Amino acid sequence: MVAQTPPSIKKSTTEAKPPAGVASARSVASATGRPAAAATARKRRQPRTMSPRATRGATAAAILAEEPAIEPLVPEPAVDVQVTPDVTIEPPAVDEHEHEAEPARWWNHGEHVAPWQVEVRHRVEDISAQVSPLPAGPRAAVERHLGTARRASMAPFPRWQWWNGTSIETAWNATHLAQATLPLVVETPALPRQLVDARRRAIMRLTKGDPLRLAVEEPELGERVAAHQATAEDRQTIAAALQASLELADDEHRNLRDWRNRLLRVAMLAALALALTIVAAALRPEYLPLCGPSGGGGTLCPGGGATATSRDAGVVAFLGALGGALAAIIAMRRASPGSSPYRITPALSLVRVPLGGLTAVVGVMLVQSGEVPGVSLTSASQVAVFALLFGFSQELVTRLLETRARVVQDATKGRSSSADRQDVSPKVA
């Protein structure tokens, strides 16, 4: 008997089909659910279109969701501060003069400060220190003048300050008015100092027969002041003598300024005349015959040529100005130092240089004309030497101006007049 192998059963990967006309539940479900799932998937893939208002609302909600939550503020408990009644808190002591004190340097950094400004400020500070112990009433009369002096001595200055001296004279006049008021307002112990100052200035400025000088030099006045028994009339006498002396000093400074301005005018006129001479000689050399016969029988001109050229007058004027500058340098040894803002020496130097050029042109022209017997210029070196000598010879004229200017300048240094010079100069045994 042969055993029979049962047939292999092939497992179908597909499900058994139902009979025709019969639909299974799974098929129905898949048939109905597949379109719905596909529609849902399409809806998920497609972006949702939102209205602008809904978009803004969603954006604001997203921003608020990202911000951290704000915790409510919890007030801190109050702390009781107990102050011991025995302890008193006092503010730090403040010096009342701390804000009034001026810095050591009262000018700005990089600002040019003239010597007269420094002198005025030192005088103002000295007077201010003398009136500081006084009551407000008497001190105000002096401080008003001091304030004017301070303002006048500070920049900016008027445009023509260097010429007319507006700020300089205003500052000094105000300072002298304050100084002349001191004998009327200072206390009795400080009056002897004012008497000594008034006598010194009266001797230096006033003449011997001046009534104010005679009154302030009375021995009885000095005794009353030394004994602290000075009357109101004595104070008036001291103040009047002091004011008269200071007014004379101001007048002498004005005279010095006038002389300085005169010298500057002369220098400008000399420079203008020299410039016109050079221009005229350059345009028309025949107007200024600076050429003469040479040693070889030809013609010698200052410019080096055989005929007159436009540069002949310029060469002679330059050499003459060089001689004038040399004279100005030599004259510096006669200059005396001083703190006056009106300097005479620079003004005289400005006069010497153009005047030297003029005298050189005139002198060479005079020699070349043959009117000077025994003098002839036969070479270029002789012309140059004579031009220098003629330029230096202007010292004969400028020396007269310098002598007069020195007298005016010396008067501003506190010297008395020539009649009373023996009062301040040492006597020779």
C-alpha cells in the first residue's frame, strides 16, 4: 500500500474573493473610507487661507505666547529707621570765600597777556585787599572802580586799542580813582600808609610850590595821622594830593602815547615816500640820475650797467635801508626797559629804516651830480659804501626825535620835572 502525499497547499497572498454579488464589510469600508482619507490628506497638504484680521490676531497671539510671563510685583516690607536723638548730623563747613576766590591764573590758556594787564590786576588785587575789612557801604564805592578796571584789562579789546589806548587808559583811570578814594574810607590805623604814598607821589609829580604838595608835607598832618587823631579835613587833603599826582601820571602816559603815534605817522610817511621814489625811478629812470662817470671813462650805474635802469634806485634804497637798520640796532643800547604799553624804541626803529633808504637815494644822486667837490664815485663798491653811509646818516635827524621822546618816556617812570629833580636824585658830596 502506497502512502499518498497530500497536495501542498499554496498560501495565497490575496484574500479569497467573495461570491459574486456579495460585498464584504471590509471592501465596503475601504471603498467608502479611501476617498475620505484622500480628501483629508489633500486638505492637510493645502495651506489654509486666512483673512488679514485672523492673520494679525494669530501673529499677536504667537508673540504673546513667546513672551515670558510677567510676575506680579510684590512690595518690599518697609524698614523702620531709628534715629538716635542724641546724634545730630551737621552739614560740612563751607568757606564763604571759596567761590569768590579767583584762580591763580586769571587769563585763558594760550591767551596773550601784556605786561600792563598784569600790573593793573596786581594793583587792583592790592586795593581790594585793603578795603576787604571795611563795611559794605564804603567798600562798594571802591569796588565799583575796581570792577571797571578788571573789565577793561580783559580781552576782547577794541580793534584800534593799540593806537588809541582805550582799554589801557580806562583800566588805569579806574584803578587810580579807586586808589585816590582809599584815604577817605580806610580805617584810622591804615591811614599812615596812605599819607606816605601821597607824599611820595606828590614829591615825584607836583612842583615845589604846589599847594597840595605843601599841605601834605606839613609836619602837623603827619603827627595827627600818627596819633590816630586825623580829621575828615586831613583825609580830604591826603586824597586830593594823591589824586592830583595820579592824574599827572595819567597825563604823562597820554603824552607818551601821542609821541608814539607821531613817530608811527612819520614812519608811514617815510615808507610811502620811499615806495613812490622807487616806483617813479623804475618807470622813468631819467628822473633820478644815479649814474656817473666811472674810472675807465665810461658810465657807472648803481645797478651795474652802463645805462640807467629801473633797478638802480631799488639797489641804492635797499643799501640805505640796511644802513638805517644798522643804526636802529646800535640805538638799542640806549633804550631803557619799562612796563609802559607805549614803546618808543620800536617806533623809532620803524622811522630809521625807510628814512635811511630816502637819505641814501638823495645822497648818491647829489654826489653823482658833481655838486660835492672832491667826492666822486668811480666804482660799484664805492656806490655801495656811500649808500650805506648815507642810510646811517639819518641818525642825525632821528636822534633829535629820540631825545624828545626819551624826555616824555622818562616822565612816565615816576620822575619829577627838571626843576624838582634834586628832590628824588641822590646828592653828590
